[in-house]
Amino acid sequence: MSIKNVTVAGGGILGGQIAFQSQFMGFNVTVYDVNDSALKHSEQLMTSYPDIYKNFYEDGQKADEVIENIRFSSNLADAVQDADLVIEAIPENVDIKKDFYKQLSRVAPQKAIFASNSSTLIPSQFVDSVDRPEKFLALHFANQIWVNNNAEIMGHAGTDEKYIDELVKFARDIRMVPFKLNKEQHGYILNSLLVPFLDAGTKLWANGVSDPHTIDKAWMLATKAPMGPFALLDVVGLQTPYNLALSRSETDEEQAKIARLIKEMIDKGHTGLAAGKGFYEYPNPEYQQESFLK
């Protein structure tokens, strides 16, 4: 098959980026979300992307037309009526995803491939809720998709190899570098490396060892990395790390501390780069200033 029509389910930060990138590269894109308010928020998030694309891509001028060409729908049957590929980017919750896939299976055309962008869960955790297990797999993107252009493709035991290959091709077609995993892995490659790093930083903070900026400085000076764990958390956005810490909090007191601290920031609206404030203020965060490492 040839993928032409893409539906992105969940128009949050990453879902919106996937939709924008796919439309920018010539695919017909529909964004689905639960209500019109969520869709308006998704469209609003995209308004900053044209300027970014103009500065990043040689053909970035065409980004001006992207948003007006994306279709937005809060009706799932309508949103997927002609989909060749449905990319799910909804909250990291097994029960929510299972309910979504049951609904999706009832209304999606049989030709549609289902791909989850879940960052911590694996397809086999909710494959029983899908009516086409051979066409179900994971397609994981990183935040700031235009520059962090890796796409991790992971099937489950029942995924037909030809659909994995189809998504490898799709990833290349939207200017991603595809990484094909040989087996299921929570966190894929990227997050299997990144999450322990971020976890180590937040534990130092939660246990009162040091403050976020000092921890970032220590890492940046020693490794010459462009940012530390807390700057990276701002890029990721604090909602996902909060959800992850909360899910571990019942059996891990350190994670409970981390969840409480991040929740305090979220309640203030300090959710990271997209909000203009997290552990740093944007634009021009302190860690990008020459004086930060002095």
C-alpha cells in the first residue's frame, strides 16, 4: 500500500508537530481530538511553526500554507474515514488507550495501519483492543520533530513485517531518520537512555542535594553537552515526566517527591518550553547564555 492520508489522534504538543510535519511533506492530514476546544488549542500550538520551518528548511516558505490545509475533527469516524495511517498520540494511560483503540477499530477503514506514539508503553499492552493486530505497531517521535528527527519503529510479536517496512518508508518521506527495533522495549532506544538520565537529575533535586540550575551546570561543564537534565525536561514538557513519576509513586517515595515537586510547577503553568516557563524562562533561557557556566 501507499500512505497518502494520515490521521493524528491527539493534537497536543507532539501530536501537533507530527501532523504539521506530515502535512508539510505533502500528506493529507486530519487531526482528531476529543472536542473543539482541544482542536483549537492544537491549532494555536501550530501557529509558531511556520517561522521555525522558514529558518530551518530551505523550502520552509511553504510552511505558511500548512495549517489551513490540515483538517480538524472531533468526530472519530469522520476523522479516519479515508485514513491509510492513524498515529495515536493520546495520554500515556493503558486504559485510555485501550478504550480509544476499541472505538477506532469500529470506525477505521480496513486499509488503515494503527501506530502508537506512546513513549513508555509497548503495543502488546493494548493489542487485544485492536481488530487488526498485524497492522498495529509503534511509531515514536521526539519533541521538536524538525530538528530531533528520529523515528523509532517497533512492532509486537504479531505485527506483519511489511507494515514495519511501510512505516520505515513513511518516516523517511517526512524527513525522519528511522530506527527499526528488533523487539519490544519499554522506552524504545532513545528513552531507555534518556529516562534514567532525567531520573537521576530529578532525584538529586527531590532529595535536596542541589537545585536544577546547578545540576545542569555540573553536567554541561563536565560533558560539554548543550543542556542538562532540567533544560531537557523543559523541552519534553513537564506533563509526561509528572505522569511517569506519579505512576511509580505508590511504591517509590523518591518518585512521590518528584511528582509533588513537578505538580507544583504544573499548577503554576510552568510546564516547560511550550508554555514559556519551566525550570527556565523562554525565549533566551539562562543555560544558553555565555555567563551560565562561569
